[in-house]
Amino acid sequence: MDLGLQGRSVLITGAASGIGLACVKAFAAEGARVLAVDVSAALHGAVADIGSDNVKAQVADVTDAAQMQAAVARAVAEFGRLDVMFPNAGGAIPTPTEQQVLEDYRRIMALNLDGVYFAIHAALPLMLAQGKGCFIVTSSGAGLNAAPGLTAYGAAKAGVINMARSIATEFGARGIRANVIAPGPMLTPPVREWLAGIPQGYERFCQQVPSGRMGTAEDIANAALFLASDRADFVNGVVLPVDGALHARLSSPSLD
């Protein structure tokens, strides 16, 4: 299916690995022009491996508003416009709430909440001037429902859901769309390593997911491609769980 993304200009944060890198590759494969942004210098190697002239790298810290402004300016300088802003960068520091130090709380909120706001704030005036623009925000299942040890992370991820909905309702009539992807259990390298240390860990984990498997970064990328396309033109202000129906299952005590 041709999603019509050929020539679109896309900025993706958290792009050096995982979901972000998978999204960079997916958009580039659809013919989009992508500015990949990450705080890690490893971004340059990841972009070089893609081997596309349509993908550019920008090392920047999403928690710094000025650096996000510079990243947006770079995208415009490279591509002439910015059609899709995808503030994907995020991360958790799982800790029992009573043990969490204030510095970690502030780091979590800066990365997961402030970083999204700075990206939106930098891109929004440009998109309004264009008369069209699309925001895609990465939240989490922890932003929809609570999880032990993720109080700050869950609060930040819930916050970006409301942030996207607010942008959608405030600026929808001016050509702006803002939607959220909420990934479920993802088979990232750290999770794979953790499960490998538990007897039948992977199998036991997958048995608890209605679809019978864990998610991949490519699952998220496929959802992002749709949300960025004109085929989703009337999809605005939604939260799309990509979690194998985990969110749909009734949470209830079990004797199994």
C-alpha cells in the first residue's frame, strides 16, 4: 500500500536505536526525508548504516529547548519544510516510589514530558504557517494504566497523552493533527536479556499477552507510518495502543 509519504519531511527523536531507529528506517523506505535526532553520537553510525541520502543526523538533547529549536531549523534548512514531528525519545528508571531520588524524578520528567513539549513547541509555529502538520508522540502502556515502580514515568507518559490531545483540539481546524502511540511489552535487547535469565521467561511472558507474542520496534514503526499518512487525515487526538490487546484485557485477580 502506497501511503503517500514520498518526499515528506520528518523529524524523529530518540533515533539512534530501538523504536526510533526502526521508525527512521521505515519512513526512509517510504521515500520520506528524515532528520534523525538523538543525544548519543552513536546516531551517526546508525544513520550511516541506513545508507540513504534522505536521512540526516543531528545530535541534540531533547531536554534542551534551544537544541530542539535548532533541530527544527536544521530540518527546514535540509528539506524546506517539516511535515511530521515525532518526539519519540523517552526512558524509565524503574524504582519503588519511596526510594526514588529527586534527581531521577527530574530526569524522567525532563526526558519524557519536557522533551515532548519542547519538540512540539519548536515545530508548531512552522506547521501553522504551512497550514498542515502532524505530530506523533510515543507514550506507553504505563501512561494508560499504573505499574509498580513507574510512578514518575507513568505520570509523564500520561501527560504527553493529554498534551497531544490538547494540540489536536486547539489546532485541528488549522490543519494540525496530533496522535499518540502507546507501545506495550516490547522485545528490546534489555528485556530479552532479562527474560533469558528467568526459566522459560520469554514463553511465560508471552502467555500473558493476548496476541501471544511481544512487540517489536517495527510494529510501532508501521503504526507511525499510518498515522503520518493522509490515510489518517481524520484521525486526530487518539491514543493507539500497540500492545497485542494487553490493554483490552480485564485486570482482575486470578487463581491461575
